[in-house]
Amino acid sequence: MASKSRSIYRCTECGFEQSKWAGRCEGCGAWNTLVEEAVGRTAGRPGRPKVPLTAVPPTRLAAVAGVQVGRWRTGLAEFDFVLGGGIVPGSLVLVGGEPGIGKSTLLLQCAARLEAGGIPTLYAAGEESAEQVKLRADRLEEDAGPVHVLPEVRLDGILGQTAALGARVLVVDSIQTTYTDDLEGAPGNVGQVRECAARLMRFAKETGTVTLLVGHVTRFGGIAGPKTLEHIVDTVLYFEGESSSEFRILRAVKNRFGSADEVGIFEMTGTGLKPVANPSAAFLSGRDSASTGSAVTALLEGSRPVLVEIQALAARAGFGTPQRVATGLDHKRLAVLLAVLERRAGLPFHNLDVFVNVTGGVRLVEPASDLAVVAALCSSMHDRSVPADTLFLGEVGLGGEIRPVSAAERRLAEAARLGFRQAFASARTKTASAITVTPVAHVADLARLLAA
Ligand code: TYD
Ligand code: MG
């Protein structure tokens, strides 16, 4: 290789950079993840600035023009909500998710809606031909006909055409297929992805073009090497869901123009994604409240409480180690809760296979849902259903003690709205008017109450 440009080696998993190639990354310890990257010629990185340092004089904050508050609404309610009330002109939004989850569908719907609102939009398709994009467009309820499509993977081509068309919104599907000739690496490697994202960011800021970027999530949950893109863009949205469920959750994990952690809930239908206005009712719609091993809890998804059903099945294990299968929650958390039930409430799960499932493709991340998992397990163990109008709220400690949860009143209010009449929760939980809270201090108390 020519000696004019220096190379560094960057880990595709953690983004760590080192000056020499090695089989193993010094940053995260992963094997065979170091990728060569040219430095010096890339414009997006600090180093030798091309402009003189004095080109932009500093200004007093008071003299800086206020941020434009105008946002573009797509009218796709949950999408606008997650962004904080609409798209901010000039912003760079990354939409990440596993293949097949619906990223292209979502952004094509947005493009169609923006175009219908008089905002010229260009859809750069790097993964599919224009015909394939049209096939998807034909399924949608929105009329995507007026949207311009460009089957192009070279970044310069995409930016050139966006400028030529005068598009105010650019959809790049996906960042992994986009590449620049300025780097030698193949499309999709960390160097290309970072460089293309950095240049798209500059383009967005300089021209005020909204850029919506699709990013594939790797098997380990990061977008093209975890964190390498997240700090470059303004907003990161993750599109999640179980393939078996029609529900999709759009989660803001970073948002420079709104609150992070907000979620939007969609349903994938035959005619594209539809916002779900009442997620709690949707997630509980298939519930058979008479069946054993079912318990309902209220999660806090962003600022909104959402009710979900947790199902558990404990069955006599066959030969060998009993199985523990958890869908929608961490299997280690399940192991902890089973151990607590075994030791603190005397329930013999050690020779039972245990299966736990969260309906609607939702993932439990908050410990507030512990008590509902425990209730579902007890219910299955005793083969007695829990009363249908009962909500469970509480974190379970290793001693078997039940701790209060945050924002309990909001969660109880949502349950009351859906017709729930009682809740099992920590004694310190404040009661919302329409719902009676039965205080439970310990998992052994809960097991006793549910067996009675
Ligand atoms: P897609 O947007 O291609 O996913 P991604 O870009 O994240 O890879 O959508 C994938 C799935 O959505 C595909 O299996 C087909 C399904 N789908 C519907 O169910 N209804 C629809 O209206 C559309 C357009 C797609
Ligand atoms: Mg796609």
C-alpha cells in the first residue's frame, strides 16, 4: 500500500482503534474484528483541518440565532411522537433494527406523507431496485407515487442527486450499503459507515436537509459496530419486536431534539405500519384471563404506562437439567426470580421446566415487572388462575422482599382505565382512587395469597 496515507485498525465490534493489526481487539477482547482504515484523507475526522483555524470566529451565545422550533409532522402519530413532535429540519435520524422488522416500510410511509405535505423527498435505495421499492409502495395505504426513488449506493451520487432535485428530505436505505470512494474499505465496514454518516451529517447541517438513515443492527444489538454511529447522529431510533408478533416498538435511545426513551407502538398490517393508539388494550386483547400462569403488569415505556401480560408455564421436567426458556425477558432475571421463589417461598421449581413469555413482542427491562413474573410462576405452579382484574407491581429483592416501583400512580391509573380493580404491590405504594392496592411485603405472602 502507498505510504502517503497512514492506516489504523479499528474494531468492528467496539470501535476501538489501534495502530497495529492483531488477531484480538485490545479494547473489547473480540477476535478477528480489526479492520483497516485510512486516515489523513478522510474529511470527517479531526487531525489536519483544511480550513484555517481562524475561519469561524467565536460568537456570544446571546448573539446566536434561536433554534428553529418548526417541525415537520408526518401525520404518522407514533413516529412524530417519538421524535418529540415531528421531524426537525436539518436533523440526521438513524433508524436501526433487525432485518425484516419494517424499517424500509416505515421510512417509505414517512416519505410518502412528507411528499404529500409538499416537502420534496428522495428515497435512496441501496439494498433494493426501484422496482422492489415500488412493490412495497403498492402495498401501502399512503400514496408513495410522487416520492423520487434513486437506486444508488455511492454517497457522492446520492448527495449530488439530492441537491439537484432540491429534496428537503433524504432517506438513505441503508448506511451499510452506502460507500465513498475516498476510503478503500468495503461498504458496511466501520470506516465506511462512520465516514458516510459524518458526511451525511455535514450535508444535513449545511443544507437543512432532513436525513433519515436506515442502519442494520448486528446480532449483538449494535448498529454497525456498537456506538460507532450513535454519537454522530442527532437522533437514534430502534425498531424492535418479535417476528411472531405484529406489534413493533419504535424506541428513541438518543434524541437531541426531544426526550430519549420515548416509544411509539405500531402494528404491521397488510397495508403498512399503523400507529397503535391504545397499546395496553392491544397487548391484552388476546388474553384468556381464566387460564393459569397469566399475570398483568404495567410497564413504563418512556413517559407512558403500558399494560402487558406475562405468561408462565411450569411443567414436570423430562430427563436431565430442567429447561428455562424466557421470551421477552432476560433469562438471568428469570433464574434469579426462580431461585428467590425456591428459597424464600419454598416453591420447588428445581425439577420443573419453566417457560415464560411476554405477549405482544414486548421486552421487560424494568424490575417493576418482577412481581408479575413471580405471580405468573406461582399461578402456574399451583394451577390456579389469578383474578382477571388484578395488576402486579413490584421489584423483588434477593431476600424475597417486595419493593415499590417508580411512577406507581401513573401505572395504576392506566390499569384503572382498562377496568382493573385491584393491585398487588409493595406496602408503600400510593393508591389511585379507582384501584384497591393489596400490600404484599414478601414473595412468600404473595404465594400464600395466590394459593388461597
Ligand atoms: P421491511 O420494511 O422490508 O423491513 P426492513 O427494511 O426492516 O428489513 O419489511 C419487512 C416485512 O414487513 C416483510 O416481511 C413484509 C412485511 N410487510 C407487511 O407485513 N405489510 C406491508 O404493508 C409491508 C410493506 C411489509
Ligand atoms: Mg429494508
